Amino acid sequence: MILELKDDKLNEILEKGGVTVLDFYAPWCGPCKTYSPILDAFQADNEDITVVKANVDLNSETASKYGIRSIPTTVLFKDGRMVTKVPGVVQKDKLEEFVSNLR
């Protein structure tokens, strides 16, 4: 299940450790709408990974903290530390490749 992020909850999510995939998006963003089913499929196949979505319009503090300049942007974390930031729509196989290196 993909979680919807609120600015004040990110640290709580990251403290759990493991791999976290954070998608910055906006409901009005066309590419973000394309990316959403890819993330859903990724989450369904990778239940051990936490997938979180952050609406940039509602989470400007978090978006600013991670230097989000375009959406969608995916940020990958390992044990609470940012590992990489990938702008644009990421295909499922490429996303799986990114996280396989973090497991």
C-alpha cells in the first residue's frame, strides 16, 4: 500500500529503516499520472519496500529539503539516508534495478 506523505511524518517513516521510495508529484501533473500505475505495480511486487507519495503542493517543506525542481521526482532512501534522486517517470524495471542495489 502506497502511503500519502505529510511534511511532519517523513522522519517517522524513514526511522523504520530499510528501503523507502519517495515520489514527489502533483495531481495536476500529466507525467505524474502516468507514473502512478507504475508505482502501484512496483509496490505490489515489492511489499518489503516502503513506497510513499508526496504532493508538492501540500508538502513544500519536504520538497524544498530535497531540492525538488521538477515532478515527478523519485527519491530513494536506505535506512533513512538519501541515496539517489531520479527526475521524471521511471519505468518499473529501472526502479527495481535501483532498489535491488540497496537491499
